Amino acid sequence: MQNHKTTPRSEYDEAWKSLIEAFTADFFDFYFPALYNRIDFTKPIEHKDKELQKIFSKSYHTHKVADKLIAVTLKNGKKSILFIHIEVQGTRKKDFAERMLHYHTRIKDRYNHDILSVALLTDGSSKNINNIYQFKFEEFEYKFTFPYKKITDFKDQGDLLLTLQNPFALVTYSLLEWHKCNKEQQKKLDLKTRLTILLLEKGFSEEYIRVLFNFIDWVIKLPIEIDKKFEETLLNYQESKKMAYVNTFERLHGAEWMIKGEKTMLLRQLKLKFFLSEQDEDIIQNCNDTSKIEEASDMLILGKEKEEILEVFRV
């Protein structure tokens, strides 16, 4: 994983926003159970991220945070606006509570609704933050307090996190373990492999698996050569479980990985039988026509020579 200070903010935003949109109820159930118990999740949830962009100027998006704005119905029948602020800065700022107040008041001005603000800290620090903004002058006093959760609140619950079905248990575990890897690529590779296999064995739906893997893939960024080892390890795992290569990678990445999976399998089989030059590999890698890949695979099974098979991709 690239350091949060250098990773493009948009990647982090989208990773978290996708998670929260896909598993909104799970998010509150895992991090803010008291609030979860007050929200009526049988009613539609409105995601208002575009509205959030309109409310704040670009100057307020210089911090590395992922912001979410959603509208929910409480069990008492009232409508409320929830602002979720996910803090990931390596160095926490002293004005955090003031920033939360600023966001809170701007959103309240826009919607004229009760606003509930919560924060999730994912930077790996165990230190608490000041979650109170207070101003007092003679008889005048103003106080703003918001709840927050740190992923390190779960640092001693690793074994438990792996048994829970809530997707944010795996998300939290991933982040906690990543912080332990430092810059050791082998540890990152081992972690990514272990988490991916665990994800596949959890029994989640196809959509759950894709969204969660996208997050894991973002968290644990590996150099290209090491990422190839990750794919090879998964391939060996699939073969040991008699699982289809294409199906597994399609579950992780979606339909666009079907072609990549077929090409990878074809190349592997060709290399077992023939010598392939870089030019030969490029011809296959540059093809995105599934019919040609399937035809070439059939020709290989029928015992055709290398040049005959490669000619399929030249047409």
C-alpha cells in the first residue's frame, strides 16, 4: 500500500465510499452500534455525495479524508442527515474538532435538518483525539461534541475479527495488519494472499466479494512482479480446491477479468509446451477478443503447432 500521504486522495475516497454505500447498515452496526439501533434500515437510504461537493469549496478538500453524507430515517420516524468523516491523516491536526464543527454547521445550514456527525480514524494510531469544540465567554458557552471510532480500538481482537461476518471486521483487520507490514513486501504479499483466500471462503455474495477485494487491493499495493506472485499463489489455491480460474478472478474483479484469466491460462499452457518470445506473449496479451482466445485454446488442445496458434491473433 502506498503511504496515505502519497496515495491519490481520490483512490482512498472511492474505496471507502464504495464500502459504505454497499454496506451502510454494516458500517454502523460495526463501528457505531448505538446509532445503528436507532436507524430504520427498512427505509431507503439516500446518498448525497454530490450535494456535499456543492456545499464545500475546494479549499476544504485539501485534507486526506473521505466524506460521506447520507439521509436516513430514524426508528422514531424522524428524518436525519448523517455526516460521516473518515480521517486518515498520518499526522492528526489539532483543529480536527473545529473542522468537524464547520462541516456540521454548513450541512445543517443547507438542509435545515438535525445533523449527526461521526468520525472514523484509520491512521493506525492508538491515541485518542479531542472530539470537543468548546467556546466560552462570560455567560456565553458553545459546545460541540461528536462520537468517533479508531480502528486501533480493535487491535486486540484480531482472532475475533476473522470470525465475524460483518464486512467491516475484515476491513478493519486488513488495515491493522497492513500497519504492521511497514515496507516489507513479502509480508504484504502474504497478507494480501491470506485476506483474499479468507474473503473467498467467507461465503459473501459476488458483489460483497468484489467491493471488499477492491478495498483490499487498494490497501495492499504490490509492485507488478510481486503482484504476479500473488496471482500465481491464488491460481495454485484454486487448482488445489478444483476451482475455475476464470470464475475466481471474475468474482474478485468483475467480468473484465474474464479475458485476463483466459489469456493467463493460455499463456501458461503454451509455455509448458513451447518457447515463447516476448513478441509472442505481447501478441496474446494485446488481444481482447474472447473468441480468438478460445479458438487458440482449442487449437492447443488439438495439438497444433505454436505458429498456427499465434496466427489466430495476427488475423
